[in-house]
Amino acid sequence: MSEAQAFAAHSEQSGLAPFTLERRALRPDDVAIDIDYCGVCHTDIHFAQNDWGMTQYPVVPGHEIVGRVSAVGDAVTGFRPGDVVGVGCMVDACRQCEPCQEGLEQYCIEGPTLTYNGQDRHDHSITFGGYSEAIVVSDRFVVNIPEQLDPAAAAPLLCAGITTYSPLRHYGVKAGDKVGVIGMGGLGHMGIKFAKALGAEVTVFTRSENKVDEAKSQGAEHVIVSTDEAQMEAAAGSFDFMLDTVPVQHDLNPYLALLRHDGTHILVGLVEPIEPALHAGSLIFGRRVLAGSLIGGMPETQEVLDFCAKHDITCDVEMLDIHNINAAYERVKQGDVKYRFVIDMATLKGNG
Amino acid sequence: MSEAQAFAAHSEQSGLAPFTLERRALRPDDVAIDIDYCGVCHTDIHFAQNDWGMTQYPVVPGHEIVGRVSAVGDAVTGFRPGDVVGVGCMVDACRQCEPCQEGLEQYCIEGPTLTYNGQDRHDHSITFGGYSEAIVVSDRFVVNIPEQLDPAAAAPLLCAGITTYSPLRHYGVKAGDKVGVIGMGGLGHMGIKFAKALGAEVTVFTRSENKVDEAKSQGAEHVIVSTDEAQMEAAAGSFDFMLDTVPVQHDLNPYLALLRHDGTHILVGLVEPIEPALHAGSLIFGRRVLAGSLIGGMPETQEVLDFCAKHDITCDVEMLDIHNINAAYERVKQGDVKYRFVIDMATLKGNG
């Protein structure tokens, strides 16, 4: 066991504050990591505030973690001290079920162990995430960060990146496909980059005329203002895929009408009931598909990092001093970040 | 032009009554058919009663048509007088768009010309369906009825059959897959037969304990009473596909929970808004898919007939004198038919 400095929320309204936690002694398959960077995901805020009623306090958020290996357990062969590595949303799973055996640990039948607010499968302790100077993780859930990538800008690839990459790959998005990206936050801007890198013709949907230039600067070839009925009607039946990153309830029906026959609308941000009601006829007439997708498995999480290295893709980030985390949360809630805050963990160590 | 005897509805409440209609003179690609049998689809009732607000009276329903070729146009090479042939839900389409070129005329971008209550693309007349002694249809929309099939019991294959066969084929249902069939009417009982013929392990979902024996007699290996929570919970996460033939609003969420990861829930009966609301989380956690499917294209409509000949599959039918059509409609509305009425058109000619 060893102590590590971290930031934790202690109640629904407390905000985040310094916290000292215990890191477990290394198990044979464990990798100990000194954390350099951790992305700030909207999910962190939901857990810190207990928006979903499942938070166990104190909670140390953070599941977009990049750091350097400080030590490894006796059985670890894939990592050595000094390696630059990453940890995403999961730190364990049952490893036995069909999804686990397929490398789809995110769909583990027992449920994967989440990086924070999860329960360790061995000692049943609550897991603490990446807003910390160190973390200990089983090697199966650690990935290599390719040296070509800026490690700070690579951190959000562990959640925002894999979440958008995985469904584009699963559904076989390819050169010439017309892909719409709905929403232009942390997830959406990564979706644009991946769809373009896969050769697709990318259209960004935004609710505001003011964001057209920004969408184009992100690489969108076309921008449709979703509140403009004429623009929406002109696009009817023309998309192969719609990557929907919007995390709040919204009407899917106008977007389903934009899909061609056999087109697929992919939800990656919404976990709420779908309201207003989805019209079944929109799926039947056109053999359209509504699909969901959750992060990605460990092999694919390594794959997205290698893909990003090859295609020179990282997340657009704003570096953050961890002492400003509560203000950063407020800005995330306002959508005021382009496109992801990444905590520079040196700011924690310097003041720990 | 020639006259044909038929049955038509003349207003929302009129019911069906004898009607004399004009059949067009043969165009070069036309096939004239003397109708022997016509299945009774619930859609016929919706159109006769104008449930969807789009009926143009008089309407001659019927889109599960089997008969014999009486004459062909000059350019027709695929059919000869005497051939036993079928006509389904469509009699034309634009033939130019991408879906049409893929043989998916049901998804024609302009919309296919429906067999009844459609508008002919040449003379703009309203199309009349199969409750008639004769019909004239362009050869692309005529299929061969294999001689191994009982022609009366083959008629419902043109709608109920292809509607359930097409998605099972499109999604690649194969030996060993676990398929659930929801609903046990005209569509559902065909879905059971096709899923079994494709090698799947079939479970029927019924709301009533009383229908368990009936479901097993239809070939289901397992039956789940959907109102029994314990039975539903025991099946969680175990199905590859759910073929949902229910034509009225119902809660999809309990069924989505029964799908394994990457499982697909296929809607073929529902065209209403989906209420109660679908939980997006049910799709995201498990990468599940909600899909729709509409009848099938012309190549696949021929394929299902050939598949049925090979696998000795037809629809379970109750033969009907056309003069009893209004009473039969009431029975269909009560679900009191196993599983499809088929009009013996000799009853029309004998009393025409």
C-alpha cells in the first residue's frame, strides 16, 4: 500500500478538494502508473454530483489517464517502468464471458469494473480514478501510448476518442460514405476527425448558425443548421451514418429522415428514454437502424491509439491546473471548452 | 380495357361489396393474370376503413395474389399463359434509384406503386388489388409460384411471408442463433417457420399462458409468457434476434433486455410512434440494434417462394368465400384466424 495525492468530491454539493488515498500493493498482473495527464469527461461531473444516484463518496473521478509506468507486478511482461501508458473507463471485467473473450470487455455480462466508483473484483474496495498522482491497474486494462502522440492530447482518446471511433469501425464506415455528426463537443469533434480519416464525407449538424465556421474549421465538409427546416429537408435520405453524440434528450425523428435506406443512426451520448417518441415507421420504411455503442474494448482502445498515431490525430485540449477543477466543471456544463480539459497532474504534485 | 368482377369498399363504414372494375389493355411489359387466390392482410382492413387517412375510394384490397397468366404483352419473355404466378404488395417503382437498382423496390426513393390504392405511374389511375377475378401487372413485379407449393397456401407468402423472411435473411440468421418471435398471427407464425428452417433455436413470446401449446405446435422450441416477469428475467441477455411482429404499440424495453450484446430487435409490424419511450441506454449498453424492415424486394420475393418450395413451407390458411369477407374482417380484428384467410376467387366468379 502507498499513499497518493488526489482530488475527490465528498458529497453532492461539495465540489472537488484535495484528498489522500491508498493505492494497493502490486498484484502479479498489476501496473503502477504515475499519472501525468487526465482528461475531464462530462461523466466525471455526473458522478461528482451524483446525478445518476449511484455515486459512492468520496469519489475520485477521471478515466482518461496518461502516465508513466513506475513499477510492474511479477507476471507483467507487456509493460516496463518508464513506458508511457493509458487507462480508460474500465480497470477490470469478468474476463470469462463471451464479450470478454471477444475483447469487448465494456459489454461484460457481469459489467466491467469502472475506473472510478467501481468495485474491485478482488478486495471489493471502491475504485479511484485519474484525478490523482498515481493509479494501479491490471495489465489487461493498460494500453500503450504511441510515442508520436502528444501524451496530454492523447488522454481524451481513452474515452471521447474510443467512444466515437468504435462505432465508426464496427459499422464499417469507409471512403465515400456520407456521415453526419450531431453535436460538436468532446465526442463530436473526435467523430469528425475519425470519420474524415476513414475517408467519409462529413457533415456536422449544429443548432446554431454561429457555429458553422467552427464546424468547418474542425474539418466538416458541410454544415447543416438543424433548426433550419429547409436545410434539413434538402438533406433527406442522403446519409449512410449519423453519429449522434448529444447527451441530452432530443428528437431523433428529423435525423432518421436524413438517412438513406439501410442507413444507421448511432447513439453514443444518450442514456435517457428516447423522447419525443421515435416513429417506428421511420425505421421500417427504409430498413433503417438505430444503434447504440459504448466506449470500446481493450484491443480496440489500443487500436484507436495506433490509428491516431498513424493519422496524426489527437484531441483539441485546454490544459488545466487541478486546483481550478471546480471552475472547469462549470465551464464544461456551459459547453465552454474546445474541446476537452486535460488536467496537468504536475499541478497536483507541485501543491500536493 | 376489359371488365373484371371484384369486391370493393366505397366508404369508411360501407364494408366490402361487389364492384365492377376496368382492367387496362396490355402494355408491352404487362402480364394479365386470372386470380385464383388472394390472402387477407390486416393492412387490407386498415385501407378499407381508412384507418390511416389515405384511402381513395372505391378501394379493392388484396396484395397476396396467386393466379394463372392469361395473356402477356409483346415484350414479356419471362411468363407464358398458364403459368402460376404471384403478385405482392407492389406493382411498380421508379426503377432508376439506387434501391430499385439493388432490387429493393420497396425502398424506392419515389415510393413504390402499391398494389391497391396506389397510383399508376403511366396513366395515373388508382390501382386495384387482388379481391378481383383479374389483374394486370408489369412483369418485373410478377413472381413464379413453384409447382411444389399449394397455390392457395402460397398466397400469404407474398406479404406475411416475405415480411418475415427478408429481415431474417438480411441480418444473417443462421444455425444456432437464438431467435425470439413476438406475436403469433399471420406474420409471427411465418417467422417461426423461417427461423426454424434457417436453423435457429426459436422462442415464441405470447401474452397468454393459454397460447403456449399453440406456440409449440407451431414449432417453437421454447415459449415465454411475456407477462411473467420471472420468465422474462430468466431470459435476460440470451437472444441474438427478436422478430417483433406486433402491429400495435407495446413496450420494447423488456424485450431489449433479452438481447445479448450485439443483438438485434427487428420491427416488422409497428408503424406507430414507439411508446412507452425506448431507453437509449438499452441500446448503448450492449451495442444493441433496433431495426425496421418492410416486405422485401422482387428478387427476394422470388427467393422466399423458392425457399418455401425447398423447405416445404407454406402459410396455415383458412379458405374464404369472398361473400363472407366482411365477417372475416371482424374475425381478423379479433385475432380469430389461424393464421391467414385466403379468398377462393372461384367464389367470386361463381356469383359474379
